[in-house]
Amino acid sequence: MSIPEIDGLTQTRRLSEAESMAREHIAVTLDVPLSTVEVTIRTISVDDVAVSDEAAAIQRDRTEAARLNEEATARAERLAKALVEHAVPIRDIGTVLRVSHQRAHQLASHVANAS
């Protein structure tokens, strides 16, 4: 692991140890108390793979997926409500929404409870 601020290098077997290893290396190199050293890991790379960047992109994708899932659930609830109001059977609502009839029942019940 590179510590550019002090032109230092250190090694660790586990990523979970990186911060403490860097802090210890800095404290020893600068001859300062360990408690005064703060470390921020900016980049993690393995060969040509920017691990930090990829991990951040994955987290952004997961956040967006969660948002889209919430939006889709709200739309499904609205459609279930409209279909229930038109006396469409739960099994048919499940078919339309491409969910099990049990899930369709949950959506319809959620709509009924939310009203």
C-alpha cells in the first residue's frame, strides 16, 4: 500500500487491516504518537482494476435499483387498487403484475389498508 504523503509503502494481507497498518507506518516514520495519526483511504487498486471506483459505481447502481424498486412497487399498488375497484380477481391481478397471487393479495391488501 502506498502512502504518498510520506513517500511510504507498507503491506497488509487484509483490506480491513489497511488503515491500522498505514497509521502505524506513519506514526513510526514521523515519530509521532499513533493516536495523532488519521488516515483516509482514497483509492484501492488491484493490478489495473480501480477497486474503489468500481465499488462506488456498484453502490450507486444499488441505490438506483432500490429507488426504481420502490417506484415499481408504488405503481403496482396503484394498478392493483384500480383492478380491485373493477372487481378483477386477485389471481388475474397477479398475472397482470407478473407476481404470485399471494403477492397480488399483499398489494391489494396494502391498497385497502392505505385507503
